[in-house]
Amino acid sequence: MTDDEKFFAWLDGELSPDEAAAMAARVAADPALVRLAEQHRALGVQLRGAFDPVASAAVPDRVRDALGQRGEVIDFAAARRARSTPSLPQWASIAATLAIGVLVGTMIPHSGSARIEAHGGKLYAAAALDKALDTQLASAPAGDAGIGLTFRDQSGAICRSFTDRQSSGLACRDGDRWQVRGLF
């Protein structure tokens, strides 16, 4: 938790007693934090004054009737537990996806003039696709491959989208090669 998060958790009474005591001491020692705490407490009072009457008002019968839920209580913990255990159809879907992945993975050529090659469990652009990703402008007419967007991902790697006669995808620089991160 960042200092800001701890500060606001302290204001909301969400910290453990030890953490709350430490934050209270820190706030007491810093006049800027004291002012900020006072401002947020005053804002909380204003908001509660404005919205408490609305929040405590009874839900009109016509609204409850429109929703079709008269007093139904939902146990969110039970719903979460039910979702956390995959059912048989989910396991079957996972197994089918794995089987398809293995099948498709074995069909990708590992060398030669293929557009995509597999090395070390990763897919890399090869031949004409590799050349297009290296040299072709996005504005150039599509030859063997059309280049779309070029951008840097969160790690700073250069990425390019591409489309050719057989597929579309996304490749990012991995050293001196284009690693295919998505292929459709």
C-alpha cells in the first residue's frame, strides 16, 4: 500500500490498530497532513449530509416491482465460491484449448522459408514477414505483408501489427528478431 493509500485508509478507519496509530502519529507531526485530513473529513461531512437522506430513503414499491426483486438477498460470498471452482464444461474447454494449441504448435514449420518459426518455445517472424517488419513503412502498399500500427509496449519494446494473405498478428522486437505475440 502506498503512503497515500494508507493515509486515506486511515481516514476511512480501514487500518489495523497498529497501522492506524502509526499513521495518526505521522499526521500529527506534519501540519500539511493535518490540513489535508481536516479537509477530507469536512468533505465527508458535507457528502454524508447531502446523500444520507437519499441513501436511507425506502426504495419505492414501483422501482422494486420493476426490478422484479422484492427483498431478495444475494450471498456474494457463496456466488464467489461457486465461481472459483471450475465446472466440468470449463475443464473440458481448458483441455480442448490445450489440445488445439499443441496441434497448431506442431504444425508450424521450424525452419525453411516459413513466415513464422518456433525457437525455444517462442514464435518469431521469418522470411518475408521478418523483412517487412524490419523495413516496410505502415503507409506503404501491402506487398507480402501490410504493416499497421507501430508502438512501444510497456517494457519499451517496439511492436508492429501486420496482416498478410494468411493471417494477422502482432510482433515485438526481442533482441534482433521479431517475436510474434499474437497470431490470428
